[in-house]
Amino acid sequence: MSIRNKVQESGLLIVDPATWLFPEKQLVGLDLALMMDEYAVLREKLFRERVQALDPVEFRGKVVALYCSVDAIWPPWAVMLLTARLQEGDPNAGPTSVHYGTPEEVRLQLSIGSIQAMDTGPYLDGRVMIKACSKADWAPAMYQALSSRLLPVVQSLWYGEPCSAVPVYKRQGRIS
């Protein structure tokens, strides 16, 4: 007597959320607070000197998250100046992608962007399960983005593992 794999026979398509999680190692945070005076005030002359002291080559080919870790007074042009400086350097080293937000916020934005760009063809009319026991720590916004992306094309959407699943959506009728 052979052992039957009922999960495989069920036709469930298992989606691991970690597939779309932006890798942490490609992300560098740059805190504006490090470029301000001791009173957490951005003074233009000092700020420009500190921006000029940055080596843009150090950031080439990376994703940079610009943020401010302190409650400070700073003008919007500060991030524009930093972005311009970070995108200088060797054009052969690959572009620097600069975003505003904490590293965690930028990672979430980029992860959601990859979900929104994913090919939904393999899931068309499928029975799809969003894997619950993923190695990645997912924010609710990513589950929402994945649901929004898949709902228009799937027959049914589940959350969990094949042994313990929560039904989320089941389409009534057929798409023509």
C-alpha cells in the first residue's frame, strides 16, 4: 500500500509570502539626524558639509532609506540634496535607489511593489493557499496586497497550511 499525498492531489497552489519580501541585505538606512547639530536642528551650512563628506560610491547599487530618527526641524529640500549626492558616483557600478522612510517602511513599500508587479497567470482559476508558517515576518499590509492581487483571478483563496486552513474567498460562478 502506498502513501497518498492528499495535499498534492488537492490541486492547492501554495504561495509562500517570503517570495516577495525585499531582502534586508540590499537595504541601507541613512539617518538625517546624523547630519544635524546637537539640538536636532538642520543648519544649512553644516548639513551641506556633511552631505558633501558622504562617499556616494559607498552606496552604489544599493537601496537607501532616508529617515530622521529624532523629532527635528528640517526642510524638505534636505532629502532632495541627499538624494542628489547619493546618486553621484561611478555610473558603471549600478544605480542607487533612494527612498524616504525607515528601512522597515521602505522594505515594506518595495515588497508590496513586487507583489503588485507579480504575474498572476499561474494562479488563474486556482485554489490558492497563502502559507501561514513562512520564515518571513509579514506586515498586515503585505497580506492585504497579496489578497488584492490574487482575488480577481483565483477560484478560492485560503490562509494557513493544508492541515489547518482558513477560507478567505470563494468565487461564485465562473469568469468568462
